[in-house]
Amino acid sequence: MQAFRSVRMVAIVGLGLAFGSSRAQSPSLEREREQAQGGEYVGRKEKSGYRSPYRVEFSAPVSELIGDLERTERGDWRIESETPHGEWYTHRAREHFGSWGPRPRAYPPPYGVVNWPIAMRRERVIAVALRFVGYDYQHHHIPDWNPPRHWPWQKTCAGQNGRGVDCSNFTGFVYNLGFGLRLNTDVHHQAEERFANGPGRERTPLRHIALPKSYDERLATLRTGDLLFIRSHQGKISHVVIWVGPIGRSPDDTPLILDSHGGDVRDSNKQSIPCGIHLRPFRESSWYNQSADHAIRILRGE
């Protein structure tokens, strides 16, 4: 891994950032790398026809931020669970895991990442998360679990079973895969956690961030990679998003978040953003901002 450099690298998100070897890619999404002049990595248009107007501009090449996921078995979707891939769809797995599917493995800490500058580690959070753009909103433990039609299913906006995760399983998996940090994946418990398990046998303290009332002050307070927890209209914590921060780019300069969501959110082109994992706008008038409760900062250091 090379040192952190001031290199502009743009990731335009249409269907994620699953670059590199085929073993690191999910077969159903047919994600591929397309490199154009200026170092732009462009995702393919989704099957639904949706193309996001949003992009992320990293300060280091994607190959440095998530090179281990591109080139090693860490990025292999078949080892997302502690349960061997060959046993994911057995009768025993169905009886044991039900509609949630196999539990995620505990990833070891990635070599050398702990020594990176804090800005580079925060950008890794987003680079890891963008690999799953286009996945459905599903009540699953791991993103690439794709059960057959006869399997038990908790109804979601996706309309049918398939690959995908819900909001807190998404945030939990991103930090597990990216850093070997394990969070509780129940959104209510995740919102209250004071420590993450990992890396290894260690426990990592988490910083709870109280949000200022002002929208502009909130934008100044949050950092790339922070988890932002949102309350439902009934007043209970019901959702969590990843804050993209200053590396996000939108046509109207609206700040961006990244989440697995089923609600009707429209992008800068007034197009409905599909159900599932996508970059979404954090507008002052949005539910995200109006119902935001607090943030948790997992990567410490200013």
C-alpha cells in the first residue's frame, strides 16, 4: 500500500465499485470496471434503467483504498459468512437461519490500514460501501446471500427475495469487511453501542456525537464515515446512514449519505432513487435531517 497522496480519483456511481478480479465480484450484478480519461471509474447503468447523478471524488486511487478487496480473498463474496458457502442453502441452514440467512464472518483487521492517515481510512469506508450500490433492501445478515424462491422472506420494497441487506446490517458489514470492526446489527442496539468488537480480540471505543440544531452546523460537525441515526415518525431510532462528507459530489451541491433504504427519495434530477443501497441527498428539509438523532464516530482522530 502506497502512502496517502493528493491524487484526484473520481468514482461515478451507477452500479457500485466492484473493481478487480472476478472472485471479488458478485456474479448476479455483473459489476465491471470502466476506466476513462482523468481517472474516472464509471459503474454500469442499473437493470432498472436508473443512473445516479451523484459521484464520489477520492483523494487516493481506489486501488489503494480497497486494493485488498480487489486482489485478495478478503473481497470474495463467497466467504462473507462464517458458514461455508456450500452450506448457505441447505435444509439445515434454512431451519437454523430462517429468512435472515447465514451470519457474517468476523473479518481480521486489514494489514497496515491502522497506520493510514485518518482521512484515508475514512475514505476507505466509502469505497468499501460503494461496492454494494445497487443491492436490494433485504432483511439479510450478509449482502450476497441470494436464497431460492421457496425460502422464507420478510417482505420489503424489493418485491422479492434476492441479494441485499437492510440499513444496520449494511453499516455493520461495511465496518466489518473494511476494518475488522464488528457492530451490533440491530439498528436500536447499534445506535447505543459504546464499543465495537475488534480488531481481533480488542474492543474499539466509539464516540457519540450530539448534533447541533442548525443544518449548517451539522454539516460542519459530521465526518466522512460517521454513522448517522434517524428516528421514525413515531420517535424511535429506525434507520442509519453513512455520512459521505466533502468527497461527495452532487449537481446541486447537496451533501450526500449512503444507505440501504426503501423510502421514496428523489435525486437532483427529480428521479426516484430505487429501493436498496444508493447514494442519496441529505437536504435540509429531508426526513434524514429533520429526524436525525445523533451520530457515532468509529474512526477516531482529527
